[in-house]
Amino acid sequence: MPGQELRYEADGLAMVGSLHRPAVGGPAPGVLVFPSALGLGDHAIGKAERIARELGYVALAADLWGGRRQLGLAEVMPALDALTADVRGLRGRVGGALAALAGQPGVDAGRIAAIGFCLGGTMAFELATCSDIKAAIGFHSGLEVPSLAADAQAIQAKILALLGADDPSIPPEARSAFTRRLTEAGVDWQMTLYGGVVHSFTNPEADKGGRPEFARYDARADARSWRQMAALLDEVFAGPPPA
């Protein structure tokens, strides 16, 4: 089914997300879909649509920069550095999206998870440090989560990181630091590494960047990671919806 434009406020910005509902009505769990640092576009919207259509959850592809604006490559790094340095603003951005989804008719606000791609995965993990979501899942996501050092013990969500083993932006030491903090905090976490896979492996448009050593679509890793996500969502959403 086509998505519905959803306007909401987050971190003082007027956001425009894309809301997708399953064909079958009634209370359903919700899934937030955070995009890459470029902003909300076809990739994240397509994943939200597929979550609704295939898995039966209400999915919100969240805006990142306001007004469904996408950034050019020259703008990304300064904007990204400013966002990740402002923990209060970052939490406002992810918290606003969570409130927007939880407040929708037909969404079981007690069963919400977050997924994200690249920066979006970092945002999903950040949301897990400051809210009661059921799962946070990152695809080729950054692991330098601003609040993880201070607030890992507050995480109640199950954490799943799905990464290319050869992703140059997520080296082994970053993976070790991330999992060590989660383990020390007693978090239920999983991490899967896909051999021979680099960054942006879920996005067919990644190949257009002309840097296959850094970012490259991988159909097999894309399919495998989707199945792992679906399995974890099924696990955390198990049980009947509230009456």
C-alpha cells in the first residue's frame, strides 16, 4: 500500500516522514526506519513499505534533516558532525520520531522497535539508550553511539548489528568496543559479519558512487540481513496485542 505523509516535530524541526500500514487493520507493532546521513529517500521508504507489506507492522520512515530534505555529499560531514556532537538534539530527533509513530491510531505503543541504515543504525542504537523500545537493529551502521558509554545500562532493547566484515568505516576495534560496552551492561546483543561485504550493502544505489572498495550493494547480504531483522522483530513482538 502507498505511504502516507506524516508531519511531526523533532528537535525543533518540522519533519515529514512516510508512514506505511499493513493491509490488515487492528492494533499492530510499530517499526521506526531511520535513513542514512543523506536523509530520507527511496531506500528507507522502500524498507518501511516492505515491513508493512511483508511483516504486518506499521512502519514510519523517519525524516532526518527536516521537510524530507536530502543533503548533498559536500553537506553531509559537517551536518553529521554537528548532529552527533549534540546529544540532546540527537535524542530529540529520534524521540520525536518515536512519539509520532507511537501516537498513530492502530499502533501498539508498547511494541515498537527501531531499525536504521548507516547513520540511521546509530540513531536506532541511541534511541535504545533513552526509551523503552523492544529492539534496535542497525544495518552497516556506525557503532560510535554518543550515549553508549554513559547509558548502556539503561538499554532494555535487544540489539542487533548487521555489518560487512570488510567495511572500512567500521573497523574491528570499533566492533570490539561496541560489544564490550553492551556486554558489561548486560545487554542482549547480537552481531553478524558478512564476509567479503563492505558498506551500504542493502542499497542497490550504492554502486553508483563508484567506490566499490568502500560502498557496494550485496544482494546475498541484503537478503540475509532482512531475514535476521524479521526474525528478531518476530521474537520481540511475540504475544497478543492489548485488548
